[in-house]
Amino acid sequence: AQQPWCPFGKGCRDFFCNRAHPEQRRSPCSNVTECCDPKCRSLHVVFSLPSGDTVASNKLSRTIGKVAAIGEKLEGRRAERVIALCPEGSACSLKDQCGLLHEACQT
């Protein structure tokens, strides 16, 4: 059986969309857990924050929290914990060992 076509076609931005798309659609980022390039043209995982805002994974530094949250989504599991931005931000002493999300990629 053939998959039904996505109503968003080549404009679909859902990393997890399993419908059929035209070849012109952006492909999912092959390095999604590591990608920290806000200009990356591939598709990335989008997180809903407690504030109601959303943030794409390529706009986040690599932390344990980011990797775990992406892993849960890739496995199709709903995150059991709240995915939130670290209130300490770039001043966080845990850096990449933080279980929360860090905005602004650090190069």
C-alpha cells in the first residue's frame, strides 16, 4: 500500500511526518542530536516549551537534556519530563552535562 501524500507537500517541516512528500522537500537532518547550526537547511526536531513557545533543536547547544529529548521523540515516546530551557543559560556550570535545554549554540 502506498503512503498518502502529505497535505503540506514540499513545505512540510515536520521532522517525523511519515506521509509521502515530493523530492523537493527538505530532508531530516542526519546529525540532529549534534546539529547546532541555526542556518542548517535540513529539518530538525521542534520542542514545545512550558511557556507555549517552540524551539528547533538546531538552535540549542548539545546537552544531555537535548540528546535525551530527541532520543525519546525518535523512539516515539512521549517525554515524561518537562522539556525546559535552563534558567542559568550560558552561565550554567553543568554545560553539556545539563539535563535541560540550552539556547544559543556555543561553538
